[in-house]
Amino acid sequence: MALGIKAVLEDLAVEVVEIATSGPDALTAADRHRPDLIFMDIDLGEGIDGIDAAVAIRDAFGIRTVFLTVYLNSAIKQRAETADPIAFLDKTASRAAIAKLLSSLSP
């Protein structure tokens, strides 16, 4: 899934600096690269999840997140809102949906 999103972003001329596979890896990558924006899967498996990682990254570096998920119920969304996300996207979001989101962020 991550490689598919990466391909779409690169096709839209967005530089993808790294794909992290865990919350701690996401924190390390954010510190190393200081990107303008992070696309974060809410479910990162064991350890800290994408929500906790996004909150930590926002607090430490001021970097905001677009959350990716396949299942977003009200409890998860409420918890994810603590990260002050830019948006929520389905993991299977189309190229057009991602392009529309990115164009809405451009000054």
C-alpha cells in the first residue's frame, strides 16, 4: 500500500523522502528529513500507532499529517483529531483524490 501511495505522490511531483514501517521509525525519519507533510497510516502494527506517532511528530517538529486508513469509526477519528491532521484519506484513495488534497494545500 505504501509503495502505491509513494508512486502516486511522485507522479504528482511530490518528493517522498522515506517510508517508515513503525511509529519509532516515523519519528526518526521526521527528525532526519523534516518534511513539510507526512502521510501516516493509522495502523502501524505493534508499538505506537500512527496517531501517537503523528502527535509526537507534531509536538516535536510542528509537522502535520494526512492520515491513511481503511476503517475510520468515530472513536478512532476522535482520537486521531488530537494530532490536528490535515485530512483523512482512504488507503485506496485515487490519484485524483490525492491531487485534489495536495492542490488545496498549495498557497
